[in-house]
Amino acid sequence: MRLRLGLAALVVAFAGAASAEPPTFQVDPAWPKPLPNNWIMGQASGVAVDAQDHIWVVQRPRTLTDDEKAASLDPPRTKCCHPAPPVLVFDQAGTLIRSWGGPGEGYDWPQNEHGIHIDHKGFVWLAGNGEQDGLILKFTPEGKFVLQIGKQGPQTNSLDTTRLGRPAAMQVDPETNELFVADGYFNHRVIVFDAGTGAFKRMWGAYGKPPTDETLPAYDPAAAPAQQFRNPVHCVQIARDGLVYVCDRANDRVQVFRRDGSFVKEFFVEKATRANGSVWELALWPDPDQTYLLNADGANNEVRTLRRDTGEVLGAFGRNGRMAGDFHWVHNLAVDSKGNVFTTEVDTGKRAQKFLFRGEMVVRKRAASEK
């Protein structure tokens, strides 16, 4: 059930789950605050929350039109605006507290920024899905370069362990300090590296099989499930119980694995979606059992609450539109320690939004390693 409060507030109510009432949310139309320095945000392609509940957004300055960045042209055409740096960090009130990013010495900056992750040690990981992008970058929170995994150049194949294939997203497992990569827009695999050294560890495709680059027919919801990932393999999330959740976006499904790549199960979400897939992003709910998965769907432009154990849809909010609480190509989402949800939008959406958690939850106490 969806309720409008006033002109901008959006409250979303869910049907009850078997054990507890699922979360409800209300959009904060004033978040984030206007950017300083006459800056403007391009396509917002990734969002993450760190241990201090700061919100990290990676955006694409090169996607701004001349009209949007007119003040930066030579000569300036209008008073506004200038492209913001690719990495933007906000506090809970929406104030920008840090920014950095772009080409630098010692690493290859992606052609097209895609995905951001803050690991348990505070390191910042970035991916890119441009035509020549084949790498993951690791930085300190201040933007100091630490590590590059992979390289730029022509794409190869899903068995190449020296580079990635337009990777979409990544996550470090704090139990093993391994980096799991959703790889990606060209390759068809999950690939795992040592997060400290960048050394290759293992990889797999759909159902835990070796990845292949076979050409698949157009997605048909009535057909038997595809035996390989489609492009893009768009997200990876690791639960505290060791289960690994992978967004097989264009197949409208989530596949679940153990850390070693052995297949556990799959479930479909909005299986009739023929556009560009329904499973764009997943985030784990911050209660002790990580009861829910939140699912961003940029084709149907909504965010759903799923039961993590079954994939059952318990509710959804959002629609295609321009108002606060609406979406256009909602691309990524993240959840803070209190259950607030942050979303980012690509294509012409070009924004980040905050949805306040409205409800009661026993919040898990963070371990010392996560602080």
C-alpha cells in the first residue's frame, strides 16, 4: 500500500511477514542538501554506507550535458553548473563532507564509474563498466590510491584471470578478507581475489558452473532458466552466515552460493520483466538475522522488500517519475545501521535519495572490526 503525505512525503506500508511486520519507509525530500561550489551530479551509479553511517556516492561527471555543466564551458554559457567530483560523501543530514576522485598517478581511472563499496577496514573500492574497463580500484577514505586489480584495454573473456570484463560491483568478505566481484557487463561470472594483495582465488558462473561466454537467446520468462549468467552480472552481497547473493539482472533472478562458489538455490523476482532486468541491486537488512533483502529494480523503478530465505516479495515502493520518492532507473541502494535506505539513479535520473525507516527493529551491535 502506498500513501502520499503532503506534497513530497511518501510512506510505504507492507503486508505482514510470517514472523514480524516488514519495514516501512518515508522519503526525505530535503536530502541531500545542495552541493557546494556550484557543483552538479551526473548519473549516480553507486552508493554505500560506511561504519560511521556516512553515505558514499559515486557519480559520472562525464554524463552531464553541456546545458547541465554550462558554467564550466569556455566561455561559460550560464551561471550554473560545474561537474562535481566522482566520489561524494554525505552525512546523515545530507551535507557533503568529503569529495575526491578522477585520474591520478599509478592507476587507471574507469571510463564509466560503476559501483562503490566500503569494506570492514574502511577502504573504498570502485569499479567501472566502460568499453575498455577491466579493473577494480582500492583507495583510502581520503582518496589515496592503494591497489589496482586488472587493467584497461580490449575485453577478453570470462576465463581471463588477469583482468575483469566491465565489472559492476564488489564486496569484501570480512571473515576471509576476500574481494567478491560481480563481473559484469562483458564477462559472465563472480570472481574472487585476495583483498590485500589482489591475487586471484577462484571464479564461477551460474549454478556454480565454469563461466562461459556463449550467446544466449533473448530472455523469455516462459523458457527454462538460463544455464549461464546474462549481462550484466550486476551485484554481489555476502551475508554474515556465509551465503553469497548474486544479481543475475537480465535473467530476473537472484542466485545464492556458498563462499566457495557451490550453488545453493535461486529465486526469481518480477519474472515477466523483459526490459533490462529486475534485479539491479540487493542490500541486506541490518537486523541480527539479516531477515530481508532490499531489491532495487531500475526497469520497473521500484524498491522491494524480499524475504531473504525464500525471495518472497513482501512489498515495494516507488514508480517511474520525477517527484521525490519516484525513480528513473534506480540503479543501486544501501542501508544504514538504523534501516534508512539510500538510492541512486542513472540515465536521466542523476540523483540520490534517502528513505527514512519507519518502524521498530532490534539493531545488531557492530563488532569491533566494523567500527
